[in-house]
Amino acid sequence: MRKLLAVGVTMLLVAAAVPALATTPTKAERPSAASFDVQGRVTEVTQGWFQLSVERVFRGRLAKGAKLRVNETASTRFLRAGKPASRSDLKAGVVVRVAGTRQVSGKQVNYTASTVTLLK
């Protein structure tokens, strides 16, 4: 009985140690996501992304006047006055408010829109 108990305790200790031995990426290697919420004027529109000049920052570490390339996905929602709008309404010169996620991997930063609200 003591041998069985000793084997059981040993197995528990080994099982608890295995996750601690697994390697985890360092902070520099690990991609990090953060949210952003900005208002700006669209300067360029192409397939899958658009660029805007930031006029106001509601959330995130962006500066007024920054040029921001924003990626779109199939789940990006376009709105105008709280109602659904079309992606084709997005044109250069239009003022928009964009909320989404910022993904950092090394020195590369990617902005992906979850909601684009057309304002003017």
C-alpha cells in the first residue's frame, strides 16, 4: 500500500512540474493585442484596408496627425448614424470613427477595424 501511495504522489509531482518546464515566449516574442478608438479623415481606400489621418484619439497610443493603415476583415462592421452602411460608402475625404484592435509583433504594428462609423 505504501508503494502504491508513493507512486501516486510521484506521479502527481511529475504532472505538476511538466507545465512549469514548458517554454513560453518572452515578452518581445509574444504578440500583444490592445484596443484603439480614433477619429480621422480617410486618405486612401484599397481592397482590404484603408488609410486615415488621425484627428482625435479616444483610446490608444496614437498622436493627432498620424497616418494609420487600418485593415478590414469579414467581421468589420460599417455604420452611419447607428445604422448599417456599406463598405462602398468609404471614400477618401470621409471622416470616420474607427474602433478595433492593435496587434504588435516585434517592430510591426497592425491595426484591424471592428467598427467603422462614417461621420461626414
